[in-house]
Amino acid sequence: MLAAVIGLVALPAVSVAAPADVTVQRIFGADRYETSAAIAQVTFGTSTTPVGHAVIANGRDFADAAVGANLFGVFGAGPVLLTRAHDVPQPIADVIRQLPVHRFFIVGATDVVDLTVESRLQTLGEANGTAGDISRFSGSDRYATGAAVARTAFDGEANWPGLVDGLRTAFLVSGVGGADALAAAPLTYAATIPLLLTQPDVLSVPTGNALLTITGGNRAIQQVIVIGGPGAVSPAVLTQIKALGLSVRRIAGINRQATAVAVANFAVLTLGWNPAHINLARGDDYADAISAAPHAGEELGPLLFTLSPDKLGTATADFLRAHAGVTKSIDVFGGPGAVSEAVVAEARIAAGG
């Protein structure tokens, strides 16, 4: 696997020495695009079945990549690959050839991922032996785009929203802050629970409409789980959700690291995820985590965040200590400039007990 990644990007997945029974792998590249390609290669590069399709999103923002996780429940496993607005970075083109990918789901309007990128993807798909099938999902803003993606992914026939405590459920996150959405996206990928975005202080109209129209087995969404504290999604938004006739609950911590831990605990205790494997990314700059949802979702391994490049953070450290002896491996997204060797050492010591 390591050799395959070396051929793809300049700075590949690297194994790091760790305490007994805890292995650490760093997955990274020179920038977010090489990191995205490396994550895709590590996740899917050894599969005996060609991946075939990928979500394509602009790498400068989290929103479209996060809601793109909705699509995998209906179309099957695949990577989120990041692109620039006007061109496909070479590492992304390389991994498209290597997996190989021939079907592309672009999330975002042409001002976010333009027609030049679409044409390049078409050519890459054709080179992989197909017509280069491309679908685009977009709306007037990120909230409308998220709603369009979710309505397509959860059509009431091929794919139904997942159940939490017996209720058809959707996740709702702020469309402004990235960490909460990125922590929730692996759960959407693996558990087929719709992920939608809202403005912090008012329930976005396209999102409210989607909550009322997404169905599964003749049963509409019944419950909304809000990810993030009141500063991310205000109490007024919860009141608006209740006014739609839906039940609502909040999963949150005192900061983005603690919220990611709360999401991880929910995944372990409610969805049955196994903390034997943990994913770790920089929390004060989410660039390396934007395309991590398929990797974490495939492994059923929670995505946690550091406080900064040089600080692990109390909430993340406490989670690792709470599962010491259970956690056997950690994947770190980003190079030493994003997650320092000292932080990696602290994380593996906490996980090792």
C-alpha cells in the first residue's frame, strides 16, 4: 500500500513508531489536494473492485465536500476528491487514473467548480474506458446545494434515511463552521443519515423544505440531530425545527474538539462504531479533513481534532485515554506542520495507556 501511495504524491502515508499495540499512520501531501489524493489511495487503492465513482468538490471550503457524503449511501463507496475552481490538480488527476474513476458527482455550481474542470474530468473518465459520466448538484447557495444533494441521495425508494432510536433521522450542522460538519460527515457516509446545512441563527429555507420532503419507506424524517453548540446552531433554529413537527436533540461540546468527541461517543455508543481505530486531523484549520469522510466511514473510526498544530487538546486526549487499551491504530491527516510530531506522540501515549 505504501509503495502505491509513493507513486501518487510526493509525501505519502508514513508509519510512525508507537507504544506497544498502537500503530500510527500519517497520511498527507504537500497541500490539501495531495492529501486528498493520498487519502483516496490509502482508502481505496488496494480494493480488488474498481471504485468507479467519486464526489468532486472545491478544496477551498468544507461545505460541498461535507454534504457530498450523502451520495455514497445510494451510489456506493468512493472517495471525496478536491479540486480547484478552474483546474484539476495533478495529484487528483493521477488518483482518478489509478483507482480508476469514471463517474463524477460534482457538488457545487459552476462558479465553484467550473466547466473547465468538468471538461477535464470528462477526459479523464473517458481515458478510464467509459463515457466519463458527470452529474452536478448545485443550488443558489451552500444550503440549497446541500438540500439538492440530500434529496437526490435519499429518494424514498433506493435509499432511505437511517434510523436512530427507531426514528428516521437527519443531521443538521452550521454551514459557516467546518469542524462540526466534517466530524459528522463520516457518520453520514457509513450510516446513511442525511447531512444538511443551516445558517447559524435561522433554519435555512431549502433545508427546512428538505427535512419535510425527504422520505424513506413512506416515513418522512422524524428526528433532527443538531451537531454543534448554541454558538454554531442557535436555540432559535431548534425552535423552528420543532415547529415543523420534528423532534430535535443536540450533540455538542464546549468547543470544536469537544463536539467531535461528542460525535465520536455517539458513533460508538449509538451506532456501534469501534474506537479500536481513530482518525486525527488539525482542528483549527480543517483543510486536511475536508475529504476524510469516506476513509473514516469505511473504517467506522471516529474523526477527532487537535486544538492546534502543537496542542492535542484536552477533549481529544481524554477520549483517547478513556479508550486506552481499546484503540489500536491512529491515522493522522496532514504533515508535521499540521499535526506536529509532539502531538502525534501525545496522542499515541494517551491511546496506549
